[in-house]
Amino acid sequence: MELSLFLRGSALSALALAMAVVAPTQAAHAAETAMAEASAESEQSRQDRRARRGAERRSERRAQRSERRAQRQGNRGFERRGQRSAEPDAQPTRRAERRAERRSERRADRVERRGDRRADRVERRSDRRADRVERRGDRRSDRLDRRGRTGAGDRVERRSDRRADRIERRGERRFEDRDYRRAERRRSERRAERRAERRAEERRDYRRAERRAERRRAERRAERRWERRAERRRDFRRWNRHAWRENRHYRWRDYRRANRSIFRLGRYYAPYRHHSYSRLRIGFFLDSLFFSNRYYIHDPWNYRLPEVYGPYRWVRYYDDVILVDIYTGEVVDVIYDFFW
């Protein structure tokens, strides 16, 4: 009996001892599990916050990039509309100048679009680089957090954010410098176009002045010609038919041998239907229809004949050429078989 009581007491004490040993172990395990869950939750919340911040920054950069692109396109469209609205007010130019202007505008548009594409590429490259730097900083910060170095992870994250911001600002400055250079180039092109327009206008004014001066000179020459002709008409000196034949400048026979086609004028049509040729002599009086304007030789020097004056005119009569006093109809001089 005593032995059974002893064994039962020892079993109860062992059970109590075992329960005393197992209870602290379970409590410690539960505490460790709670701490791990809390740290995991905090890390997950930190990662979520970082992801939200990164997504917000990326969305903000995309919005700024799209806004700048829209602003560039709007400025370009406004400049084009301004140019088109200014074109009707400008003075009309020649067709070649308009074609040259359109070619220069198309070339400027191509250069501008190429520059926009290059600017977009530079901007996307800077954004991708900033994203890479930011993700690299996030991964390093996560590793430090897992090791338990939360402060170091925060410092790494802030440093990566600052570096990403510097990269973005550098890309923006490059883009702004490019915009400034483009605006300066446009201003220089507009100045060059204005200078070219002024030069073209000066050349047009010079040509207009030259044409006006040439017209005035032609009018003065015509006036002097008419004055000489009027003076010759008022000259009633008797025609000397021997003096001009002795002048070597009027060797019409030699000139006719060298230029036979000039003296071939074609058929002669008499003013009367049934009129036939009769050999005229000096002192003969012709009817006025035979020395009308259609029979005049208006350029005597073309046939190496002397210039006439006063009332005298060289007139074709069949193949002969006669000099007639148009006031009286008298034949003053005659050359037979002058034409072919």
C-alpha cells in the first residue's frame, strides 16, 4: 500500500514537473511568433509605402512629361497658325519664293520633330535611370531592414530618392537648355528671313526703279526720234542723188551680193488691179496710192540706202526702189532692179 502511494505521488510530481517545463517553452514560442508577425506586418507596410511612393513619383513624372509634350505641340501649332495668319498680310511674292519658303518651313518642321523625338528619348532615358536607381535603393533598404538595420535602410532610401531627383532634374535642365537653343535658333532664323525679305524687297525696288528709268530713257529716245523726224520733214532742201552714191557707206550692190535673202521681198501687189509695170524716170509724178504707207521702206539702212529728210520717202515700185516727194508725188531718185 505504501509502495503504491509512493509511486502515485512520484508520478504526479513528474507530471507537474513536466508541465512546469513545457509551459514556459510554449509561451516563448508564442511570443516569438507574435514578434515575427509584427515585424512582417511592419516590413510589409513599409514596402507598401515605398511602392506607393515610387508609383506616385513615376506617375507624377509621366504626367509632367506628357504636359511638357503637349505644351511643345501647342506652342508649335500656335506658331504655325501665327505664320499662316501672317502670310495673307504680307506682300505677295513670286511663286518661286513661295515654294522656297514652303520648303524651308517643311525642313524646319522636320528638324523640330526630330528634336522632339530626341528630347523624348532623353527624358525617357533619364526616367528609366531614375527608376533603376530608386529600385536599387529600395532593394538595398529592404536587405538592411531584414538584417534589423532600419535606420540605415531609411538613409539608403532617402539617398536613392535624392539621386533619382538629381537625375530627373539633370534631364529637365538638358531639355530646358535644348528648348532655349531651339528658341534661339528660331529667332536667328526669323532674323535671317527678315534680312532676306528686306534684301529681296530692295532688289525689287531697284528693279522697279531701273524699269522706270529705262522707260523714261526710252520715252526720251522716242521723243528725240520724233523730233528728228519732224525736223527732217521741215527740211525742204533739194535731194542730191549723186552725193550719196559716192559715199562708200551706201554700197548697196556689194551688200546685196552678201545678203541676197534680204532683198527678196516676194510678189508686188499694185494698188490697181490691171496695172502693169512701166519704167519710171526722174520727174515723173505718181498717184498717191503708189506711195502709201504699205509701200514705204521704213528702214533704209537695212538695204544700205541713205536716210531721207523733209517730204522724201523711199518707196518700193515692183522690183525698183524710188524716192518720192510725198507732197507732190514727184519721183526724185530711182534705182532699177533693186529687189529680186
